[in-house]
Amino acid sequence: MGTLSGSNALLALSHADSTLAAGATLTPTKSVHRVQGNGGAVTLGATAIANGTIEGQLLILVGQSDSNSVTITHGSNVRLNGNVTLALDDVLWLRWDGTDWMELSRNN
């Protein structure tokens, strides 16, 4: 997940780039996913993010495009403080509680 070293250690999280189609489900393979829509703005499916693998797992989603934004809706296994659209440099931070992805923070 991350690495620590030296006296001034920094946590470095591995990342993946994800180009998503409308109605898709994001499967977390890394701690950070840089996301964008495939050919335009998209809204992910009813199950927007596949279940986590361990309670306490963290997931950070970072939008990569204003024109190819990704919208995630509250519901199914994603508990948000309202729907979120990730455009360029927008960030959503989530935690898997064993049942749902719970929103910890967002910026836009």
C-alpha cells in the first residue's frame, strides 16, 4: 500500500489511472485512483465502487478532467454526503467499513 523510510518518512500511496464508462463499477486495485469518464462526463452504476477487501481500507479518488468528469451517487454500497462529481483535481476520500464505502472527505 505505502512505504515509509528514513527519519523524515512520507507515506506514498500507489495509484492507478481509471477511464470509466457510464454505468461502470470501479474496482479498487490501488489506494489512489485517478478517474475520468470515457469520451465525456459519466455517472457510475448503482454499485459505483466494488466492495473493499478489508475493513479500514482507504480509497482516494482524484478527478482528471473537467469535460470527462465522473459522478458517483449516494446509495448501494457508497455512503456519501450527497452525490459527488469528480472533475479536474476534485478529490473524494473513502473508507471501507466492511459493508459500505463511507465518505471521509471531499474537495472541489
